[in-house]
Amino acid sequence: MEKNSSGKQRIAKAGALLCPTCCVEYVEIEFDFEVEGVILYNVKALRCPDCEEEIFTPQQVETIKKEVNYLNEVKAKKLER
Ligand SMILES: [Zn+2]
């Protein structure tokens, strides 16, 4: 018995993420990103070419967190002097 198979099922390619709104594959972008007063250069994120919604993958979030922590440490050391 087929249950509710009228809608087409969209299968994401391995590693590809789809925008839930547009069902379009996100494209990778790079930009400068300011967070907590520090600027990160060439941060990678994903952007939907249709609605221009930008998201970070969990990996990218991790990378950003690490860089922010590192830069804040550097900043704190400079302020101590
Ligand atoms: Zn979209």
C-alpha cells in the first residue's frame, strides 16, 4: 500500500543541502563576517540562490566559534598589557 505518494520526493545529493522554502540547492559563498566585535575573513556559508537565505552548516558554526574564541583571547591579551 502506497501512502500519500502523490508529492514528488526530493532527494538531496550527498553533502548538498536544500532550502526548505524553495527546494533549491544552497550554493557556497564566502564573505567577511563580524561577530562579537571581531571580524572573520572568508567565512564560508551556504546561500539559497532563490530567497537568498543564508545558513551555516554545523561544521561552519564550529569553525566560527573556534576563530571567535581565538580572536577574543588575542584581544584580551592585548588589553591586559
Ligand atoms: Zn530559498
